[in-house]
Amino acid sequence: MKQKILLTGKGGQVGSELYRLLPRLGDLVAPDRRELDLLDPDSIRRVVRNIRPQLIVNAAAYTAVDAAEGDEANAYAVNAIAPAVLAEEAKKLGAAVVHYSTDYVFDGAKAEPYEEMDPANPISVYGKTKLAGEQAIRSTGVPHLIFRTAWVYATRGRNFLLTILRLATEKEELRIVRDQIGAPTWSLEIAGATTKILAQVIERSSVTSAFSEVSGTYHLTAAGETTWCDFARAILEEASHTPQSIPWFDAATGGRRLATRHIIPITAQEYPTAAARPAYSVLSNSLLVQTFGVALPDWRTQMQRCFISESIAANLLAE
Ligand SMILES: NC(=O)c1ccc[n+]([C@@H]2O[C@H](COP(=O)([O-])OP(=O)(O)OC[C@H]3O[C@@H](n4cnc5c(N)ncnc54)[C@H](OP(=O)(O)O)[C@@H]3O)[C@@H](O)[C@H]2O)c1
């Protein structure tokens, strides 16, 4: 039987890719913020009861890490209360939940990749609200998959890749943080891995019983690790091979030439932000590989794919 899937956040980096991929798994219903406002628990209950999905995929979140420091109530409502209500409603319906969380649930004190069972200790409001969301889903007892991902970028939305491309048209020199280590992960890889995993789970039998077997928290990021500074260098290197007249690239650069000649490594202390970020937040993906046989490529390969695939797609559309 075809599954009915409810997707939130279809306008986001990960959500927009899921919106393209999930229809192959079932009947997708993807209300936007006007139809389903996650700040309003009654709206959530009403929409879920009306749609009666077998699966809820929550790709929506309050992701403005610095803004969250001064806007805790809204960040908590979207990142903690809304997932709790989605999970409670799913549980009542006998449905399952897929949810995304973040490397920022960790404090960054470790020097080797974090495992799922490592104690979380968020150092920002965003991280705290995301951890509260994870805990709320678990405590409902609903069958769930929580995927912790990291340093997400896409060719749309607000992210480091697009910010660097824009700044690179404006400044000859960029000063970028060198002492925070993580794994930049392309939104399409996250959505692709999620879809592959869900296809496996759905094939097994009924969604809820299959979900119950694998229910839990998994790290889902690019392999490898880098710093923001080396990520910026890699972006500019890749950009130098990218022909102009690719719509997303032109949108990011405003059609201007890249002017940056030097990237100067600086410390996080030299670049103060409202929210503290972990110095080290690489996540081990071993459990994901063991459980589902799904391994994401390393961050550099993902970035190359992102540039190439978007260029190919744009050229095809232009033909
Ligand atoms: N971005 C990162 O670097 C990063 C890193 C680690 C983990 N994650 C996690 O990965 C997941 C996906 O992140 P992303 O980067 O794809 O997020 P994103 O691009 O910021 O998109 C967030 C989505 O949530 C929706 N949303 C926000 N508030 C809402 C509300 N009150 N009601 C309904 N919808 C609302 C937004 O709607 P509009 O389109 O209307 O704004 C948008 O579609 C999230 O769980 C995030 O915490 C992200």
C-alpha cells in the first residue's frame, strides 16, 4: 500500500530536496508555513489529524544559530515543542517520524568523531533547543529516525557556500575561522541518504513495525573533516572552474567576478558571534553505515558534485 507522507519545511535546504525525492516513496503532502505554522501547536494537531500520514518527515527548524540567542522562545517553539507535538500526533496515528538534528548538540571538547551515545552538551541556544527536540521525540515512544547532520549548504537558502561566493566578489581578502572543525554536508546528499534509508525501511513491512526495529538517533554527515577556512578555500577553488551563466552561481555572485586573492586564517576569538560554536563537531557515521549500508561521500567530493550537478542541470535547462 502507498504510504502517505507529511513533509514540513519544503522550502528549506534539506526540505526542498526531500520535496523532489520523497514522492517516489508515497503520496507526499507538504504544507508550507502558511498552512502549517510550527509556532502554533493547534495548527500542527489540526493538520496532522486532517492528513493522517503514516510517516512525518520534519525538515523544518529554526536554524538561525546567532539569532536564536536573542529569540529563545521562538527557537524553542519550533525546534522542541513542534517536534514533540508532531511525535505525539504520529504516535496516536500509529505513524513514524523522521527528524533532523545537529552537530551543535555537542560542546566540541572531543578530539575524535562523536558517536551517537556520546553525552550531548550544547553551548548555544540553538543547540539546546535542538537537543530538547530530540529528547521530546524519544520520550513519546514514537518509532523514529533522528538524523544529526552538520554544516549544511545548498545552492539556495542561507549558508556558508553562498556567503563566501558573495563576499568573494566584494573583497580581495577574506578572514575565515581556522579553529572550528566539522564536515560540510550538501543538502541533496542528506535528502538522498534519507530517501534510500526510508525506501529500505518501507520495503520491510508496515512502516511502524519496520521503524521500530531501527528506531533511534544516527549521525548523517559528509565523511572527512575540515575547517571553515579550508572549506572557504575549496569553495573558491571549485568556483574558479565554474563557468559563469549558471543561474545559482550568478545569483550568489550577482554576476560579478570573484575578487578574493587571499584567505587569511583567523581564530574564532577574532570573529566573535552571538552564539558559541563547538571547536570540534565531527560526527562518526559508523552506525548509519552498519545499520543501513548508506555512506555519504567525503565533504570535498560532495562539494564538487554540488557545483558540477547544478551546472549540468542549468545547461540542460538552457538547451
Ligand atoms: N543549516 C545547517 O547548517 C544545519 C546544520 C545541522 C543540522 N541542521 C538541521 O537540518 C535540518 C534542515 O535544515 P535546513 O538547513 O534545511 O533548514 P533551512 O534551510 O533553514 O529551512 C528551514 C525550514 O523550516 C521552515 N520553518 C521555520 N520556521 C517554521 C515555522 N514556524 N513553521 C513552519 N515552517 C517553518 C522554513 O520555512 P520558510 O521556508 O517559510 O522559511 C524552512 O522551510 C534542521 O533540522 C536543522 O536544524 C541544519
